[in-house]
Amino acid sequence: TETVTNLLTIRSYAQARGVSVIVQGTQPRDLPDAQRALLPQIDEQLAAALGPCFVNVRSLLAGSDGRIKPIYNSGDGVHVNDAGHQIIFSQFKAVLDTGACVRAN
């Protein structure tokens, strides 16, 4: 709850100053089971609050255990490799291309 509240507060602050905001969800990572189990909950809350301005990447990058899929793992269990960054880029591009969150002047 604290993480979601903090992110939404930062978003509100930026939007109040005319800044367009897109929020990326969590990334899979090597964490203790209890902490890793919180990541989908955070994403669900953010997705509900942000609608089309939420970028889901965890579900695309995570294996069934909630850790980074080996194909996207840079090797440290925390950071994604170039293929993982390509997934993140494509998700952001898809959101940007809709024009729902950021509008060109």
C-alpha cells in the first residue's frame, strides 16, 4: 500500500504541474517469496488506478516463479538484459502510441 500510495502521490504532484505521467509496474526479481508475492498486488493496484497510463512489464518478463525469465535475466536476478529492455521499450511505445497518456503539443 505504501509503495502504491507513494507512486500515485508523485504522479499527482507531477500532473498538477502539467506533466504527463506514465507509470511502469514492477519488474520480476530475486526476492524472498513473501516480497515477490507482493509484486503482482502492487501491479494490480497501480493498473486499477492508472488505467491506460500503466505499463505492465512484470507479467511479460517473469517466469512462473515470479523471477526474471532466464531469457531476459542479465545474470544478477535483478536487472534485465537487452532482450528484456526491448520488451519494456515495446510496452512503453505501445502506450505512447495510443496518445492516451501523453499528447504532443
